[in-house]
Amino acid sequence: MITKDIEISPPAVAAPAAEEPTGRPRKTRRAWDEAPRWQIYLPLGIYLLFTLIPFYWILLFALRKPGSTSLVPWPMTFEHFEKVWNERSFGTYFENSVYVGIATLVMTTLVALAGGYALARFDFKIKRVFMLALLCSQFVPGALLLVPLFQIFAELQMINSLGSVIIAETVFQLPLSMILISGFIRNVPYSLEEAAWVDGCNRFTAFRVVVLPLLRPGLIAVGSFAFVHSWNHFLFALMFLSNQDKQTIPVGLNSLMSADSVDLGALAAGGIIAALPVVIVFAFIQKWLITGFSAGAVKG
């Protein structure tokens, strides 16, 4: 009987099935995705606490009775507000600050709009040098401008005039405002103006009808910062205004402090009067500010 060797091969091992592509990238977990909630809310709560305590402290001194040491302003009194508004002439300071702020807002916006349009739409030989000069001017502190501006206003007989403060504030804020406005105008397609020219508009009419409505968020952003800066600026008003009926709120707040004593209640009430208009302005225009800075941050 003849026998044959039969080779027995090992059983074939099935290859692992290939994973079908799902078309979606795998989601990677990051370290902060697994962070407990308290690690996020605790720092935010501490920051909020340190932010709100000064506001509560100034309200406490402004609303509680003179001589009181209570940590709760009850019963509330408006005696400090009546004192600073009537006896310390804060009504006059407030009126002067409103006049300076609105005039600075209008002048800065108009001049920056014209200069920003020229920088955005026209090419000239010294354009880059001019832009560099505008940027470098932001490094110059306002104190260095006091002597030349004082001499100029003295020659023009504008010392102790609100016009001197308005001009100084406008000149100080124009460089940054022009740069911002030029960035907003660059985001408006040039083809829109060309289409208006084809329809028979001149350059000014095309700018007024087509470009200007699209610049509303940017103009509000620039104008609001011009107003707030002129409202809070202390140096120019202190140097160019000497009569009490011409002074602004920052100078009036400084007059509440003397070398011997400080009326904390009156100072707190004056601080609230000074801060309230700025808070109201930003509360109403915050949507436009966010839209304006978003439009200026992205190149069209």
C-alpha cells in the first residue's frame, strides 16, 4: 500500500477589514475641554469681584450720609450730589464738558473722514512716509505738545477759551482716527463707486450715497472714542483754561481735593456724575462698536 505525505497548510488568518472612511475628521480632545467648570468660573468670579468692588465703594461714599461708617448706604441721601452740582459748580463743568466732547467728536470725525478717504483711494509719492508719520505721532505724549500749543493759542488770543481745548483734542486724536477710517474705507469695494460714476454721479455724490452709509459702524467707533477721550482728558483743560466758568469735569474733580483734606462723599458723587454719560454712551453704541471694529479688522 502506497502512502503519500499530505501537507496540511495552516488555516489562513483573515485580514482585518479596512475601516470605511466616514468623511469626517476625528475629533481630538483638548485639555481645556475636560476642565471642570469651577476652574473656569472661579477666575472669572474673582475678576468680576475686583471689578465691581470699586464701583460699590464709590456708590457707598456717594449715597450714605456724611460721617456714616456703614457698609450699606441706607438710608440713602443725595446730599453729596446736590453739593457738588450747586455749590461746587459741577453743573457748569458738565455743560462745558458736553460742549467740548460733542465739538471734538464732530471735528475729528469730519477731518478724519476726509483724510481717511484720501489715504484709502489716492496714491501719492509720500503716502507711505505720511502713514509712518501718523503712526509715529502716537508715541508722542500730550505733555510735549503743551508749550507749542500754548504759544500758538496765546498768539491767537484763544487762551481761556473752550475752542483751544477743542482744537488741541482734535489734533491729538486725528492721526489714529484717520488710520482707522482709511481701513474702513478700504473694506468698501471700489467697484461700487465706479458703478455710481457710470450712473452719472460725481465723486462726492458717489461717496455720499454709496460709501458713507456703509461706514456708519466705523464712524460711530471713531466718534465715540473721540468723545470719551475729550471728556476724560485732564491736561489740556488744566493748562488752557483758568476761569472757573470755563473748566471741565476732570478739572472740577481735581478741585475737590486739597492738600489738607478730601471730601470723599463729594468726590465720589462727582466721579459718578463724570462716569455716567460715558457708561450711557457705550451702553447704546456697543453693538455698533463691535461691528465697526470687526469690519476694520478684516481686509475686503
